[in-house]
Amino acid sequence: MEASLKKPPSPAIATSRKTGKWKKMKQQKILYLMILPAFLCTLVFAYGPMFGLYMAFTNYSPGGGSFFGSFFHSEFVGAQWFRYFFENGDFYKIMRNTLAQSLLSLLIGFPAPIVLALLINEVGGGLFKRFVQTVSYLPHFISWVIAANIIVTLLSSQGAINELLMALHLVDKPIQFLQNGHAFWGIIALSNTWKDMGFNAIIYLAAIAGINPELYEAARVDGASRWRQMWNVTLPSLKPTIVILSILAVGNVLNAGFDQQYLLQNTTVLEYSDVIDTYTYRYGLQNGMFSYGAAVGLFKSVIAFILVVAVNAWSRKVNQQSLY
């Protein structure tokens, strides 16, 4: 009823609003020029290559001639490659491995930066605090080639982990960590957490730095200990950041990774290490099944998009906080 009683704005008011928007854009033209390069890069490198998704619906073969000639003259086969992915025996194995590794990484890796940021925030002394922060960031800047070598060296039969376990008499013989398929999922989750925990904590530390100091003053006046201040002031203030990052993390649940699996896997654990990205690479590039690889990649992207939209809508309904 209220909506039916509302009158549309008069032409003069509508014109005034449009004029106000253009006036505001002109006033902020420097800001728009500053974001123009990022906008163009996104347009060229993120949206431009999307025309290649057409390959997922064709029977593409490089053949002779130019790329575009082969691309646009390939036989259109509709959803044939999608049906092939769902119906062959690899679908269950690939989805199981991808979901297991992603959910384990999410379960361990998502709360770890929050805990680290809270602990760093409580560390006293500026120099020691900066040292702890720097040490925690460093693994993020190590390439997966070097990180995988470190992990293989530590977990080998003569590695430091096995020597420590045997020295403590916890095991009688070395454990073959990298030849155990179920252990591989945990190794991936822990290595992802180790590598990115410190870097991801930067966002939470920035959010903590923006908390109003008067909230802590009021808590101290009320006799709150440091633990109670962290629980009743810091954590509630981090809630919007946690919600936004959790939505993005759920959207990446099928993005289990590529480098770490490819570098740490071997033939004995391939049954448990193969995920969507390594599967797409092996079939799409190494075996020359370009259309099949494109179809599997498109399937992953569509599921990720649906998850982000669904979780965003749920978060907006439950927490009144969302990405958009």
C-alpha cells in the first residue's frame, strides 16, 4: 500500500539528480582516472579470455591454419564433454579429492590467521612485534617449488620429522608420509596454512588497528582483563571482516590448488592427490583434449559462482552483512 501511495519524482527532481551525479563524477574525475588502468587490465586479462569458453562446447582440434580459424570452425557438440566428465569414473575421485583437500585447508587455514593476528596484537614491544610479523609473512613469498622441496626433505624417511619421532620413541621405523594417500590431504592442508597464515593475518591486523581505542578504555574501566577485551571487543569488531573473507573462501572451495599438488604428488598417491586443476592440466594440455579441459574448468567456475552467490545471500539474511 505504501509503495502504491509513493509518487514518482517530478521531471525537475529527476533531472536534478542526474545533474548531481554528473557533477559528482566530474569532481572525482582524478579518482576515476586512477582506477582506469585496473579496470582496463581486468577487462583485457580477466573478461577478454572468456571467449575461449566456447571451446568447451566444441570438438576443438588445432589442426592446420590459424588458431582463430580452427577455433571458430570446430564442430559444435553442445554439452558432450560435460556429460563425458560426469559419466566417466574419474568424476567421483576428482570431486572427492578436491573437496577433501579444500575443506581441510579451509577448516585449518581459515581460523589460523585470525588466531595469529590476535596473538600478534597482544605481543608487547614494537621491535619484537615487527620481527614476529615479518617472520610470519616470509613463507608466503617462497615459491611452491622451494616450499615443496622443504616439505619433501622434512617428511622423507631420513627427514627431521621421522628422526624426531624415532628419537622420542614414538615410532619404530620411519613413516612414509608422502606415500600415504590419506596423509597427503593433511600435508596439503598444513602446508597451505603454513605458507599463507602470516600473509592473510595482515587483513585482520589492519582491521584490529581500526578499532576505536575508546572501546578498550571503556572495557578496562569496567575491569575487563586482556582476555575479556580480546573476546568482547576485538573479536566482535572483526566480525564483518571474517564474514566477507569466509564468503570468498567458500567460493574457492573447488579451487584446491595446483602447484602444491603437482609438485608433491607421485604415482603412489595419485589416487588421492589428483584435483580438478591437475586433472584439467593433464587432460587439457598434456593429452591434447583441449575441449574436455575447458569443460571441466568451466564446471568448476560455475559451481564457484553459485557458491559465492548462495553464501552471500545467506550471510545477508542471517548477519545483515554481505559482499554486495
